[in-house]
Amino acid sequence: MDNIRSMLNDSYTKEDTSTIPKRTDLTFGNTLKKIKHTVVFYVDMRGSRKIIQDSTSFMSVKVHRSFLQAITYCVENRGGHFRSFNGDGALAFFVGDNDSTDAVKAALDLKSYVMEMNTILEDKISKKVDFGVGIGQGAIYVAKSGKKGDDSTKQDLVWVGLPVYVSVELSDYARSSNNIWISPAVKSSLDKQGDKFVLTDDKDGSSIWTRETKNLKSLGETSVYKTSYYSTLKLSQ
């Protein structure tokens, strides 16, 4: 109880950073890092419970492993930093000059992979998974939490800030066919970064994004953007 009381009452020091820390980069002291700007990528898998109920636990493990592998590849292939996977949800971050564009490209890639996964799953067990990606951006704080000592299984990083809450909330809305939702700040960054791949349909030049007004707990009533588009990648790539 004394440790908890100290955590709540003690002062903390803040270190600014422009990189995404790993667990080994932070200590258990009263120090946290502030990432001045990052794009937060949160993805949530849906349909896994139905697979558990109707199939073997072994198949559920296969689905989760495949989904995690797809997320990790898509994020890292676009220069992102995968940091957390818990159950059906995963958290990643992007930094750099084209961070919003890279995050959206990773999401478009992921949809392509999941579509191929579902082709296999429907053939094997007549089931498929759905998912939702929420993307926000801004400043966040990172601290190390858990139990001190050598047992890293009792330690983790805590990611706190409005962009995290926004991305998680947007992912709740995201589902097939509009699997990717972004905040207004991310859309503004996409427009500034100017990559046509994440802005317009290459056939007719129309926007790939549909604007929708939502009353978010994190932002209030605001315009957010969703898309049903995806990349043309293959699992063999």
C-alpha cells in the first residue's frame, strides 16, 4: 500500500523524446517520457469468440497467431513500432515526416492480409474474422509499470494520452466493410503529406474517405473519416 500511496503522491520528472521507447528504455523511478508527436495505431480483432465456440482451441490459437503476424509485418514494413498485444487488441506507433501516411498504409495492407486469411478460414471452418483499426495522433506519455525485479513478465509500459483514447474509440466503430477510421487530425496530416495512395481512388480520382459526424467521448462531436479501401498485397509477399 505504501508503494501505491507513493505513486499517487510523489512528483514525477518528464523527459521529452521523439522516438518510441522499448520496455528496457525506462526504469521504475518517478520518470516518464513524453513523445511530443506520434501517430497511434490501434487494431481490434473481432469474431475470435465465435471461432472459439464453434471450433477447436487449437484453431483459435492459429487464428490469433496469424492475425498477430499480419499486424506485426504490416506495421513494421511501413516503418511503425509494434508495442503491445493483449487478447484481441494491438497497439503500435508511427513517427517521422510521413507518419500518418505510413500508419494508414499499414492499415490498408492489414485489410488485404485479413481478406486472404478469411478466404482460408472460410474454406477450412466456414468462419471468418473481422477487425477495426483506429488511428489518432498527438502527444502521449509513457511510463514503466508493474513489479520491480528480473521477472519481465510482471512489467509493461503504460501508454497514456488523448491520441490513445481516440484511436481505441475509433476502432470500436470500425468493422467490415469500413475497417479503418481516422481522426480529423490524422486526415489533416494526410492532406498535408499529399500521398495520393492514401487519399484518392486511382481509377477515378475520388476520395477514399467518407466523412461522418460522431459524438466521441474523447473528442466530443466531431467529423471523423472511414474507408473501405485496401491494398493489393498477397500473403506470399
